[in-house]
Amino acid sequence: MRRLGHLSVLLLLLSFTPTVSMAQAPRLEIRDGLKLASVGNSLGERMNLYGNFETRLHLRQSDHHIRFRNFCWPADEVGHRQRPSSYTTIDDPVAIFAPEAYLCFFGANESYAGDDQATVDAFIASYRNYMSDMNSTYSGGKAQFVLVSPIAFESTGNALHPDAIERNKSLKIYRDAIKKLADEDHLPFVDLFTASKEAFDAQPGAQYTINGLHLNGRGDQLVSELLDRSLFSDSQTIDDDLFQTIQKWVNDKSWLHLQDYRMLNGWYVYGGRRTWDTETFPSEYRKIRKMVEVRDQYIWDLAAGNPVAPQPDDSATGEVVVPETMFGTRDDNFRAMREPKELVYPTPEESIGMMTIPEGMEVKLFASEREFPELANPNQIAFDAKGRLWVSCMANYPQWQPGAAPPDDRLLIFEDTDGDGKADVCKTFYDKLICPTGFEFYDGGVLVVDEPRILFLKDTDGDDKAD
């Protein structure tokens, strides 16, 4: 499957070569140990999901030990980059990394503000200010910048989606403005718009995106190969087995890095509850960053053909701080207001006995963690059209602990098969979630939160598992 996928996109690339002036245009200077960061909107951010570009980068530059970090954030614009309150209270992850080169993904979000000359000029002025600020703040005034155009908008055939013709008129204006900026400032420019539009037009009908704007796996593969050829001018021969192995660990590293620059429960980390725990999260940041560095080396070794262990070794990445409980340590007034005198976990029957039940009503136990241990930390329930109870559970709340097993929060289905009003069967619909704070049945499947994203999961073969 993988080999055919690469072949199909390669055939497209033979026709859709990105229009970058190779002879005289500035190029990204690659040196050993280069710290390369991607910044910008969802086009770059969603590359975290697939790892195609970074994998190609390491295969191509296997002797240069490139450190790549994705700092893109959905909806980022050059002049508007929203972050949680006190986001850098502990430290600034971009400053810690100190990029030496940037792949910049801007223009798509800004295009919704309009494409009149004054608006586009303001965008370009903000772009220059952005590069100046990033260069002086994080890179000592010596950074390289590669300006990447937006992709085209793909016609999906869905009447609820924007009109592709109108969107592409505006996106073309922003593409041209970014190209002019790159020419004037002697910066490398990658024209994804032209090549992606040609590919989209050749195979219409949402082949490369999920909604016209956000790339699916095939679209990410296409764009990653366009980026690779634009930056380095020639195609590369790929060993599919090696590609898949490196891609696995690139994606693992990307997920770990995401827990750093977008640590899940910011309210505890740098928000209103941060004063309750000043030891845990700094040590978690340090461990995560060391785990990412371990994967850097592991990926470099794989790309270079060096012998490696079956998986990265995190034994030297340090320990996290596990604070002692504060239960019972507060003053009496606080405890009277916020804490019980002792921690007692009542049985389901005892819980029902404590309830005030309206006349004519009855509370019956349908399912509990006693019979079904997987029913841990439930946070939402809903009954489907078959009368089955769906429950989202998040044992990893409030967030994943660095060094622990990968998150396995889950969406469960409980079914009463004998009509006695109690669950007899528990099925795991999906178990690779992290903090699924909610779900909703939709279009024959289910929308479920998988922080920081929303997934659409569907059972296509009737086995009550997401496919």
C-alpha cells in the first residue's frame, strides 16, 4: 500500500512541479545540526499527524542531523497569534529551542480578511514585522526564513463548503504577494498554491483534503513531496520500509513535542491553578524535551543506516516530580468548605442510598467500575438508537505523564443483552484517545474530542470498533 501511494503521488509530481526559481533564487542553507522550525497555521500544524515532510527531510539530509520542531498553531496569522494566558510563565518553548531557520506557513487565514490592496499591503507589512520579531527574539538576528504559500482550496462538491473558485481567486492574490515579498527580501519561496491547484483540478472531489482546506493523509503526502522538491530541487528515491520506520518515530517525536509547546491542561500548567504546584510541570517539560532529543538521535541513526535498539531509550531523560497529596494538610476552615473529613469511596449501592429520589422515580445500577474496570473516570454518557449506553472515559486526566505508556483513554459501549436492566457486555469502540471531554453521534459515526482535536470515528464493518 505504501509503495503504491508513493508511486501515485510521484506520477502527479512529474506533471505538477512546484514553480520555484531554482537557478537564482535564495535557498535554504543546510548545515550540520541545523535547528529548523515550522511556524504558521493549520497547513503546517497538521503535518504533526502524518510526518511525511520531516521523514523525507531526514532521509535526504541523513548526514546533517537536522533538529526539526513544529511550532505551528491552528489559526495563527502573522499579526495575530493567540496563546493561553500566561503561556510562557514557566518558559517559552520557542526560546528554549532557539530556531536557526523557519518554514513559514501564512496567508490562508489572512485571506479571509479580504484581498483588496490595502488589506494585502497590511498583511505584507505584518509579515515583515513578524520575521523581524522572530529573528531578534529567538534567533540572534541570523535566522533563515522560507516563505511557503497557501495551498489552493479544493472543490469538494459539498454545498456547505466555500466556493473553490472564489477562494482560489483570493488565495492567488496572497500567493503573489508572498512571492513578491520573498523576491524583494531575497528569501526562498515555495509555491504550493499553483502545484496543489493543478493536482486538485486533475482529480476533483475532495481527494486531498477533508473539507477543501485541511489536508488528509494523501494531501499531506503530496504537499510534503512538493516542499521537498522545492527546497532541494530534485526528487529522491525512497525505500518504503525505511520510510515507514522513520515516519513512525517522527510521529512519536512530534506527539511528544506537542505535549511541550501545547501541553494539554494549561489551566494547571500556566493558568489559574499553577500556584498550587510549582515543581511538577517544570520537571515534566525538561523530561519531554530530553525524550524528544533522544528521538532526534534515534531518527538520525535510522536515516544513516546505523544499528539501533528496537525503540528509543528514555532511561537517561530524568524523572518527573510526584508531589505528595495535599489532602488533610489545609486549615480547618478550608477543609470544612472543600474537603470531606476522610476519603471514602462508597459502593454503587451505597451511592444510591445517599440520593434523594423524587416520588415515583427509581435509580437502578446499569454499569459500574466494579464489574467493568475499564469504566474509569467516566465523563459523558449517551444512548444510541439501539438503546446501548456509550461512555467516554479519561483515565489520563488531567493529562499524560511524561514517561508513562501512551494515552489509552477510550470510548466504551455497554449493552444489556438479557433485558434485566443491567449491562452484560462492554465493548471498546476506540482506545487511543487522550482526555475525550465529550462526544456526539453524527452521520453514522461519532464525533469525539481527542485533545486538542476532534475526531470523526465510524464503524464500517459492524464489529462495534472504530475503523
